[in-house]
Amino acid sequence: MGEAHDFSLFSLFMQADWVVKTVMVGLLFASVWCWAIIANRAIAYGRSQRQMRIFEQAFAGGASFEQLRALAETQNGGLSAVFAAAMDEWEKSHAEQAANAPGLQSRLELALDLAVSEESQALEKQLGFLATIGSAGPFIGLFGTVWGIMNAFTAIAAAENTSLAVVAPGIAEALLATALGLLAAIPAVIAYNKLSADAGNLIARMEGFSDRLAAMLSRQLDAGRAA
């Protein structure tokens, strides 16, 4: 009776073909990187939600522009960045004695749109990698599986032995690649859907705040013209 084959995960990896090993290592790296992105984005979104809530409460509570500017300097991105961009344009226009210029309203709206766009890109950063792994991971693993099974059947032909004991190790090594592909893809898909929804909510809050701020500044501009 022949020696029993070692079917531990490490042994299956070490005995695999170099192509299958490359696929496995790539999928493991992708899985680790996906979890790093998930943790990073979850922490960033949680921080953004807290900061936005604080800033919205201050804004709705009637805080002055000076108080809001001071609060914005203690925060990083989000509504603070949108507010700071609008205030920078407002102050530049006043410094140039252009507060009553017809183009001030459009410049403020442009500054707000650009700030929201930049913050949106920052929020959605790295989500594309999750989407890529979520869609491509199973197929990359399947490629490793197909390659490994092809080698297994090649070994059968070379040994001229159709015994399952001959082909089983190679098939097991090949299926491990598929398992790793799913291990990387499933969390990536779930996390991408959740994080995309969270990012969308944060972006919607910034867009709503941008509209409210633009309306407030427009009223102040109209009041200044009427004075």
C-alpha cells in the first residue's frame, strides 16, 4: 500500500504547478488588500459621518461664518472642505470688491461643485479595486483550476493509470485555486455594495449642504445689493 498523500492546504500549495501557485499567491494578496481597503473605508466613512453630523448641527444651529470656519479647520474633508471652498471664493470676491459682480453667484456654485466632486472622489477611492476583485476573482481562480486539472489529466496520460489516487492530488490542488478566488471575491462584492451605498449617502449629504449654502450666500448677496 502506497504512502498516503498529504492533502493539507500548505502541501497542496507547495505541490501545485507554478502557474497555479502564481494564481493562488495573487488571490491571497488580493484578499488581504481587499480587507485592508474595507477596514480603511469603514473607518473613513465612520469619521466622515461623525464630522458631518457635528458640522450640520452647527450650521443648522445658526453659527456664524467665523464659527463655522473655525470648526472646519478642526475637521478633515467632507462638509468642512465644501464650506471652506465657498468661503475662500466669497472672501476673494470681497477682497477684489467684486461682491456685487454678476459672476459671483456662478463662481460660488462652481467652487461648491468642484469641492463636492473632489470630496466624492476621495470617498470613492479604492472602491474600484473591490469591484474588480469581486467580478474577476472567481474567474482568476477558475483559470488556476482549469490549468491544474489539465496538468492532472496530463499526469494520468503519462502514468497510464486511471486510478483516482493518481488524479486526486492534482484536482485538489486545482480546486484550491477556485476556493481562494471565492475567498477574495465574496467579501469584496459584499463590501463594495455596502461601502458604495455609504459613500452615496455621504455624497448626497454634501450635495444637499452645498445647495443650502449656495442659497444662503445668494440671499446675503441679494441683501447686500439691496442695501
